[in-house]
Amino acid sequence: MKKTKILALLSISLFMNSVSANAVGMYDGGIYKQTNNNSKTYQYEEVTFVTGKPVILKGTLTRTKIEKSKEDDLLQKAIDKNKKSVKSKTKKSSSKNNNTTSSKDPIAEVANEIPITYTGTKISEKYTLSGGGISLTRDLTITPINEYYKGQIVQKDEISKVKETITSGSSSYTLDSNLSEMSESTVIDKKPAIDYYAGNANFNKVYTTQSGDRLIIQMDGKSAGYESFWGATHTKTMNYTINTEKSEKSSSTTTTTSTNNSSTTNTTTNSNSSNIINGTYTIKSSQNTIKDLIYSDNDPKKISFRGGYIITSQNNAALEYSYDINGNVGKGQLENANMPDITRLYAPVLTDVQGHYAEDAVKIITSMNGFDPSRKMFLPNAPISREEFARAIVVTAGLYNNKADTKKSTYILKEELFSDVKTRDTSYNYVKKAVDKKIMIGRDDNKFEPKNPITRAEAIRILTNSLGLDSLIPNGKFNTGFEDQADIPPWAYDSVYIAQNIGLIEKGGAFRPNDELTKADASELLLKYIEYMTGDLKEDYMHKILNY
């Protein structure tokens, strides 16, 4: 095979099935490995310092399975409910389709909204861990409370149940939930093709022992991550302090001696330094889902197609820890990975792209169903239409599930989006998805103009908007570096700068912003889009936290 890479007080909620439901917790850092995508049980490991030294605990975590599509449905239902309760002035003053615009900017403006509060899926987590003579059980229930406003979600947890017991030899540490405290907040920025998030948290955990001693662990940390069709990364940095508080019962011994009707009471202070823990430690971790495109040659020559593409998906994780406890200084790391999941793509037979500069890109996007794989003539130098680009971008970004979205449209009464896009049109589902995800918008007079060509400036605006990277735009005036930058429409100027920054287009020369985009160049753009999602974006998150 020829491989071508083209491109919760007590729990750390790492599981990337859904950012909105899992990015909130960042409490006791661990990493996991999932061997069965349909299972609720994960292989889990974390580091504990309850003995004053690092001990690796391994075992299982059974957790409510969260699906991103269901979480998105919860949000959409909350938005729809809010719309029904608020009288729309737009509807009263105009019957114009809200999916249209009078400018050439292909992106919709953010509508005026009010904050919407809704409840996410309740999460149950049960841990059973052991290692180095230590065992741990943990049981908690978390309910995410979300507030959505203008594309962002601020998320908090309500913890209705929390139990934890750690046993080390003859010592047992039980979490006192009445004395323990926590505070956390996470913001999730939902962009058309990707969700970004960042959070901060701190806690004060108090454990009691049989002798009345207390073990106190405090944490201050932050997290950051993203989730898209092409991968997900969750990074965390957590700084801890750990110390013991001896009770009067365990720190002193009282003896009474009686002699000739008199008694003498002696109190002895016990100094058992081996039971005293005082120090700090830091945990950094990265939990990742990585997708790659691989080309596989066919060994037999007498076959209808020479080879095809495969999408591999793999989960891996890394954790680093360092500590300074009772004068002992050290560090260590953990890593795990599961076997890649393999999905074979279509093997299109295109008769007019062999030897073309965009041959590989065309075949890749077509094999993903971004272009109709049943057609043998691709016409690479022809302009790409708006409906063709809508299909290509929603498929390439992983926003369109061919089976799920087609089935859904079969059972749900279709609504007419535009006067020139009929519900029976083969492009309807793709255009609807592009509009629903705010990737594209219509033109004047309730039209989408599906057959009209798309310009290079419009394509760049659509692609960069789907990634939501406005933070890369410099303050004040800046130069794009193109000799024809004066021809770039004002609404596309920032997008062109971003596209250069992330490698979608090359710097220098002429950009030709108002030229029609060819199907070949569209394929090249979309391939670079995938390479950014599977390469630079992932590396930016992973390498800034861990050297991994």
C-alpha cells in the first residue's frame, strides 16, 4: 500500500464525541483509549500523588455516550423554541427570504439574537482504577447548563452526585463533598466547520481518613481544544498543590499513670513524617482524534480502477507530569493509541483529468462525494457553479452525511429555500446544508443563482469563514502582498489575508479575485483546506502543550 498523507468536580471530561457536552470538566487529568466506538466503556489511566509519589492508576471508565448530532439538535430546538416566543419584526416588515443578501458577500451576517439557556445531556461517569497498591472508585453525575448567544456557548456544570474513595494499603481516603469546592467555565465558539473552546477551572478537594486526618488537593487549570470532522484535540494544563492536615487524635497520644491514689497524665506528640505530604505537581495532557487520507494502489493490473483513497481515524493521547513533593523532584509521561478505523472511499473513473495538475485533488474530492462520482467527464477547466461549490464544501468539511441527511429529507417535508432551487433538485440537500450552516447565502429576490459561477474571492471568503479565524487579522492597515490587491472586494480582503496565513493560497503574484473559479482550482483549494485541518491546526494545539 502506498501511503500518501495529504494533509464534575472529580473528572476530566476528555471525550470528543461532542465538544458542547464534554469540554466543561477539567478536574483530575487522565487519558483514555476507546477500543469500540459503540461502547460506553473506555480504558482509562491517570496519575495520583496520594502517597507523595506518582502512581499510575489504570482501569475502566463507563460513561454516558454523547453524540454531537444530538447535542446540536438540543441547541437547535432551543433556538427554534425561542424564535416562536419572540415576534419577528423582519417578518412583519418584509416577506423577503432571510437567506438572501443584496451584496456580493456570500456569507450571512450574524443576526440579532438574545441569550438562550438550555440543558445538555446528563452525563454519568463511573471509574474503577488500580495500580501500585492503590485502588480508586469514583462515581459522579453531571448536568451541563448552557447559554447560547451569537454562535457561542458558555457552559457550566451542575453536579448532582459525587463519590470518591481511594485506598492505599491500610489507609482509606474518602472525599468529603461538603467541604470540597469547585468553579469552572468554558466558552465554545461554534463555527460552520469547526468548534473551538477554552476553559478555566479550579477546585479544592478534601479527603478524610479513618484517623481523622485530611488530605487536601487544590488545582488551578486551563483547557483549550477544537473539534471538526477532520479531527479533534483537547489540551489541558493543570497545576496542583497537595498537603496533609493531621488531626489532634492522630498527632498526639495521651497516657495516664496512677500511683497511691494519684494520677499523672502525659501527652506525647507523634511525629510521623512519613505520613506528611506537602508539595506541588503539574499535569499536561493532549487527547486527539486524527484523520488522514491514504492512497492504496491495486496490485492486479487488470481491474476497472487503479487504486483508491481511504480515510483513517485514530485516537491517541499523551500525558506529562512533573512534581516537587517533600523535597522529591521528578517527572514522567504516559501515551496510548488505538488501532486506526478505516473507511474506503469511492473509486471514481475520470477520463479527462489524467496528467492534469489538479488530478490528485480532483480524484480525492470526487471520491469523498464532493463532486458526482458517477460522471466520467469532470471538465476540470470549466467554471464551478454555486451549487457545485455548495456541495463540495459541505461534503469536504464533513457537514453532510449522505445517508443521514438524505434519509432525513425523505421523512421531513421539504421547505423551499429559494425560488430557483426546487425541492426536487439534486442539489437541494447540499444547498440547504450550506445555508443552514451559514456557509453560503442567497442573492437578491429570493434567489440562490445555483448555476452561476463562483469567483475566486467568493470561494476564499466561504472557506475561511467556515473556519472562523478572524483573530489572525492584524490591527490597522495591512498588505495582502498581491500585486492586484486593489481588485479584492472589501468583504473578501480579510479572508484573503487569512487564506495566505494558513496556506490555502500562495503569497505573491496576482490573485485574480474576480475571475471565475475553475473546478480544478476549486479541488486544489479544498485539498489544501483538508491539509490545514489535518496538519497545521492539529500541530498548533498539540505542540504548544506537549512535545508530542
